[in-house]
Amino acid sequence: MTVTTDSVRSALEQAPLDKVESHLHPAGSYDVADHLVPTGREEIWRFTPLKRLKGLHADAPLDGRNTRATWNAPEGAKVGVVTGDEATSLRGVSGWAPNTRFTARILAEVPATLLVDVPADTEVSEPIVIDVDGTDADVTSGAHVVLRFGTHSKAVVVLNHTGSAAVAAVVEVVVADGADASVVSIQDWADDAVHLSHHQARVGRDASYKHAAISFGGDVVRMDANVTYDGPGGSAELLGLYFADAGQHIEHRIFADHTAPRTKSHAVYKGALQGEKAHTVWVGNVLIRKVAEGIETYEENRNLVLTDGCQADSIPNLEIETGEIEGAGHASATARFDDEQLFYLQARGISEKEAQRLVVHGFFNDLIRKVGVPSIEERLLATVEAELAKNVLKELS
């Protein structure tokens, strides 16, 4: 079924859930004029270094050519770029209206959409991998991506970002009833890259959705990962792994909007920081609406500070409008190496350098195994090792 932009807008206007009573999520609008250029004083922008975004949050051109995208198309999946009326019909296909200027501009100004379609009752046996390679960080661009998983389908989509670029992107995900969908977004950019992105998912009745946000590279990376529900029984697992080096700003925000009863959300984000002025931000928010009785939710963020001069901001939020829930909670912690773990390992003849390496790998290992894509899990383990070699292990040599 094709959902047009006009029909989505009409549904949003008529639906009783259109107003989100949350200071973290302003009311949405497709009209760019309704969204002022952020100043940094707004709650949703106060942590982000706007001066380093190269105008992507404001009015920088979105038509630059600074990336090359390639992909595979495993049997059962359709992948390609669409334009014209077909691209227009996909604006807001996730049932969401933009609540920031950059997302509204992307839906209004970017003429093409990269569309991944997994038909109903189809299981794709290997990951659908989209490689985005940046070619010029001095040029700004915008992108719109739509991932559609049909009824009772099953597939994994990997978005792999490398190279130098300044990109603003909107990724809309539609998970139909009974589908099992996984989306892995890897930000392994070059040191000068800027990536501002919003991922919005709509999860159908009794459907399962896994989203993994993995950020290592880039000068500034900010990603919003949001989810709403189309019917009871939907489940969302939101995972995140990040490693910030000197001068990097890595920011992740999640929003689980429980718009249906008996739905679930579980978020686990883990990050490590090393080097002067490494800065990470995690803002989690769960909104449990009055209609969302019998839901379960939990959000967790853990940060490991490896050297002096780092800053980790971690802010979990729960907004609850009904008391008829199965469970809701959150946890947040930021700490240095666990001295007891290091002592335990060193007391058994393990060197200090090796002990620290093992502690960091142990910190990330359980989360990496949840990604569910063996080739990516191996890559992440190697990347963590490479990140450690930059500072921590070097200082101990």
C-alpha cells in the first residue's frame, strides 16, 4: 500500500495522539517556516556544538555531491533510488512530522529517496548493506532513506558511513505487522566529517524492530533514533555503541513513544571516551501515553572514561501518563576503570596494559554480541582494539 504525504499529514491532524506533551520533542510540522534556526538555547540543542555543524542545522545547501552510495541487493530485496512522485509519496511514510528545521528541509528539498523494500512474507538470508563513502567535507548535502519491511518479513539492513562528508539525513523505517527488522547504522567517518541524522521507525502489531547505532569516527556526529507503534504487541530494541577520541563530539538521542498498549522498548547504549575534550551525549526519553497500558520499557546508558579531559553527559527520562504498566525504569552511570577489576587481573600476573584492554573489551562485549550480524561484530571488536591503541595502550607502553 502506498502512503502519500497528504494522507500522512491528514492522519496526523486527525489523530488524538498528534500532540506530544514533551519538552524534548516539539510539535512536528512539514512547513520549514515553522522551525526556527536553533540558537543552542533550546533544550534539544543545548549540548550540540552548532558552530561545527557547517550550517546543516540551519540553511546550508542540501544539494551538494559529497558522497557515493553503493549497495547489494540480496534475493528477495529491492534496493534503488526513486525520484518524482514516488519519492514525494514517501515523505513522512513513517507517520511522523519533522520537529527540527533540518528534517523538515530534507523532506521538502531533497528530490530523491533511497528505497529499500522487503516484500511481505519474505526472509532475506544475508544483510542488505548500503555503503556511503564521503568525498568532500567542505560540501554539504542532504539525504532521505526509506526502509520498508512487509508483513511477516525478516531482514537486516546495514548503513555503513565512511570517508569525509558533511551530511544531514532522515531515515524512515516502516516495520509492518509481524515483521522482524534490524537496522544497523555505522558512523565510521574520517576525522573531519559532520553527520546530523534522524531515524524514525513505525513498528506494527506484534512486530520486532532492532536498531543499532554505532559511532566511532567524525568530528561531530549526532543521531536521533525514534520509534512509535502501530498496534499492540510491537517490540523495539535500541542499541548503541560509541567511542570518542580527543576533540570529537558524539551525541545520541532516543525517543520511544508508546502509542499502543502491550508494547515494549529496551534501550542499551554504551560508550567510551579518551583524549582531551572528547565529549559524548546520550539523551534517552520514553513517553508512555494514556492508551499504552500494559507496556514494558527500560533504558540504560553506561560510559567509561579512559583518560582525563573528557566529558560524558547522560540524561535518561521517563514520561508516564498511565499507571497501568508492566514495568518502566532507567539507569545511567559514568565511571573510570574499575580498580577492583584491574587489581583482580593484575594479581593473576596480567600486565596493567593487558588488564585495561580486557576491561574495555568486557565492557563492550555483551552489547556487541547483541548486534546479531557476525561480520559486524568482528569488525567492532577490531575497531575497539584500534581505538584503544590510539591513547590508552600507548600511554601505558
